[in-house]
Amino acid sequence: MKTTTRQFKDNARTALADTGLQSALDKMETGFVVNRANAAARLPEFEALRDQGRDIKNHTLEHLDFYLETFEANVQKAGGHVHWAATPEDARQIILDICRSVDAKTVTKGKSMIAEEIGLNEFLEENDIAPIETDLGEYIIQLRNEPPSHIIAPAIHVLKEQVADAFHEAHTDLDPGRSLEEPQALLDEARAILRQKYLDADVGITGANFLIAETGSSVIVTNEGNGDLTQTLPKIHIAVASLEKVVPTLEDASALLRLLARSATGQEFSSYTTFSTGPRRPEDPDGPEQYHVVLLDNGRADLLGTEVREVLRCIRCGACMNHCPVYGAVGGHAYGWVYPGPIGSVLTPTLIGVEEARHLPNASTFCGRCEAVCPMRIPLPKLMRHYREKAHEEKLTPAAERAGLGLWAFAARRPGLYRWAAGLVIRVLGALGRRRGRFASLPFASGWTRYRDLPAPQGQTFQQQWAARNGRRGRGA
């Protein structure tokens, strides 16, 4: 997938002016956010479960080599194969070789962010193998030739009318006068088209929400059942996942599954939760003849001893972006690569470099909602701050920004000067903004006032209020 993270500011401006996108994003607050809150409230031990999930992932990451080797041994014991891929290129080639071993012409695919990360679809097409996305959202964006804009809802940015247009353009063998105004009609048409694709495919490729070391199983969660058909009908099932998806035991996976659906869609459990262990056995009624797991590193092993290692706890629920005001304003495509939202603002500079993705850690108000709802308690604002500091240290930020921070630091090291300057600015801005109470434009603040008014300051500075209280917090603070 081509990255446009360097153009984040331009991407964001385009997104803010897109009325269709804004209409689609407006539905997110009343859907994902409300549903998650209700699901969490129905589970009294939800907060304790978050602590348990964090501890499971921390323990696994501290002993990652052991659990990965255990997983590999148990996959092989069940008759499957594990392939280690250091880079996206390695992963693509491994998958291509497996497909060519059965002379595959088409492959069906379940939703997989790792497949997006390695650019799998384009690579397969270049090698005369047709990939068919079977998740409805992924199928829609494949027809529209777009990347996903969300981790769990890849077509959240697409309106119903746009889906109908894509179906009319792609499904040319159907009646051009058919009505696709109702969502059920769209769903029925996609189901009819995809059903034959499942039967024709030589290989099925899925991601994996979890890999269980104890049993050598891969786990996927879906609400459409497409993942089951992708895994069981073709000759070969390939699960592609990153290293940190492994967990020690079935019990650990169960604990994390209780968090995943509630955090993602507000369900107690996804409609389909499927455990795959090895190829079809003689007594099995269905299943693939071969079972392969491709484990991608792509820099993750190097994170284990770093300041950002906590990002590897992520279970890809999407809660952080569902609650993020920045994502809610600009959508996922503005972030310019595979992973959008707060998790992408940390993971993207980690994987493709802070020079390429330096804008993303700044795409946050630091309101803290992402950390507050993360089921794995990942301190996302702290990790974004780390990359802000790194970009500043490497002089990747604009000179004017560095100069401004330098001026602030000069004053902050001189408390008397700082208090005087802060008081002067508040008095001047307060006087200038007294009539309207806010500023529609202001020098050096155009990034704010271009889209919203800036309230005029009122009352005392923070330092003055703190001193008046003798250092005591106010009520409710």
C-alpha cells in the first residue's frame, strides 16, 4: 500500500471538505461509542478484565520467543506448517509459493490488516492470481479500489448510495435496472456473487485475531461467517499474522475475546468465533487439505526493549479510533497508511519511520479518550508524545515550530518572566476579545481558527489561580 502520511495535513483538509465522508462519520458516535459503553456497563468485572488482558499481553511479550516456538511446535504436531517472514517481501513470496504449489488462480480472503500491511492483493494480481475479499466491507472497498479506512469497519466512510453505484458498475451481468436502494438488497447481491467465489477458490487466506501457543490454533472473529467459508472450502488455508498475536493458552484467548467484541462493536461476543487447528483430519466432514501460518515480524521484534513496546499489546479492536475526535473528523484515509487513528499514530511511525510519518503523532488533541477506552490499557498519548519528542530531536519539525518551543522553554526556565509574559498575553487578548468573547482569526493561531473560534481568555492565569488556592486543587479537579 502506497503511503501518503507525509501529506496528512492536505489529506485532512480534503476530508473535512468531503460532505459525504462527514455524513458517514457522523454515525460513528451513535454506533460504536454508545454500544461499547453499554456493553462495558453490562459486565461488572470489565475494568478488572482490562487489567487481566494487559497482564496477559505483558507476560507474553516478555517471553515471546518461548511462546512462538511452542506455537510452532504445536502447529506442526497438528499437521500444519509455520513460515517465518522477517519482511513484507518475505511474507508475500511465501504466500505466492504456497499458492503456486496448487496452481491457484483465485484466492478468497478474510479481513486481514497484515495482508494490507504487506500489500498482498496487489502482489497476487501482479502474479496472475485473483484475490477476492469476502468481508462485505472489504469487498466494497475492493470494488472501489480503495484501502480500508477503519480496522474493523473498512467501508465506514462509504454511503449506501455509493455502494449501490459500485455494485452496478462491477456486476455487469445482472439487470442494470435492478433496485439497490435497500441495504438488504445490497447484502443479498453480495452474498450471491461471493458464494460461487468460495467454491471456486483454490486457497483461502485469513488473518488471525489470536494465535494460541498451547494448541497451535489460530482464532478469527467475524459477524458474517465469511471467514469460516474462506478457511474450510479451499484446498489450502493460510493464516497470516504478526508475531505479537500469540497468547499462551486457550484460557488467555477466552479472556481477551471477552474484551475484543465489547470494545470493538459493543457485542458480548462476535457472531462467529472460529478456532482452526491444523488441516482436515480423516474424521472431519470438511476443512482444508493444508494449513499454513505465516508469521510476520516487520520490525516488531526490535520493539520489545524500547519505549514503545506497549503498542504490541494492541488487539485491533478499533476502540481508540471510534472515540478519537480527530479520526471522527477526518476518517481513516487521511492518515495515509494501513493503520489509522491513535493506534496508527504510534504504529505507523514505528513501522515505516518517524521521518515518513511524523505528522501522525501530532494528529491528536491528547484528550485521553483513546487510552481511557483501550482494552489493553495502552498509554497511547504517552507513546505519541515519544514520537513528537523524537521528531523534534531529529529536527524533522518545521524551523518555526522548533523556534517557538525554544522560546517557550527559555521563558519556562525563568518563572518570573513566564508569569509576567502569561499575564500580559491574557490581559491583551482578554481586552481585544471582550466584545465578542472569541476570535475568528488570530496571528500564529491560524491552524486553530481556520476551523473554529478561539475563546478569549477570562480571569486569571493558571499560576495565579494556583497561588490563590495555596496549591490546593479546586473542587472536582
